Amino acid sequence: MGSAPTRACLGFSAGAIAALVFHQGLAEIFDVIGIGKLVAFRLTPTWPFGIPALVSLSFWGAMYGVVFALLQPRFRRPLWQVGIGLGLIAGLVTLLILLPLKGLPVAHSWAVWPIAHTLILNASWGLGTGLILPLLQPRPLHKPVPRAVRA
């Protein structure tokens, strides 16, 4: 499993990659097929510091990835399943806390599709993090050869 700092670094990387590939990839698919208003890979400045939206999204995906990786030793289910759950939690945080902080209505004024859109995109990020994190974890270069049993 590795030490906590190692897991945190790997979680940061997995979360950032998942934000770019899974979250933004699905947002682009939604945009292409016409079922979402979110433009993927936006570089417009965000509130309050003017950081490009894509950088902000990647950073927060990475921070959630750190939490995911640090909690990983406690998980008993497959990481992709836990990732979907964590993504749904991140979506709820967005809907109930972050939107009001940005001066937007709580949970998109309870409109069904925007809520579903947010939860689906965040669940896709979690799925990606759960799939990518194990791929980044170190593995031994060779399998130890079992010693012969002596009689």
C-alpha cells in the first residue's frame, strides 16, 4: 500500500488525471450529443482568484483524490465502486455547498437534469480515480520464488 505521503501523491495524480479524462471527457460527450450546457476544457477565469476553470477543476479533483488514497486502506469494496460513491459525495458537496458559495442557487434550484448532470459527471470522476489509482501504485519488479520445502 505504501506510506501515507506516497498514497497522497498517487491520489493527487489519479484525481487530477480522472478530472481531465473522465469528468471533462464525459462533459465533452454530453456537449457533443446536446444533453449538457457545460463546455469541457474551459479556460475562463473562476471566482474568486481568476484561475482557469480547467486548472481549478483538476486541482479539486486532485485534492479529492488525496482523500480517496489516504482512506484507501479502510475500503473493503473494489476501488472503482468506492470511487463512484466518493464522486457522488463530491457532487453533493458541489450542489449543496459550493454553488451557494458562488452565489448560485442551491442544487440548481432543484431542477432534475442539472442535479443529475452534476452527480453523473462527479461519479465519472470517482470511477476514473478508482480505476487509475491502482495502476499508479508500485508493484514488485519480480515475483519471489518460493523456497523448496525441505524434508
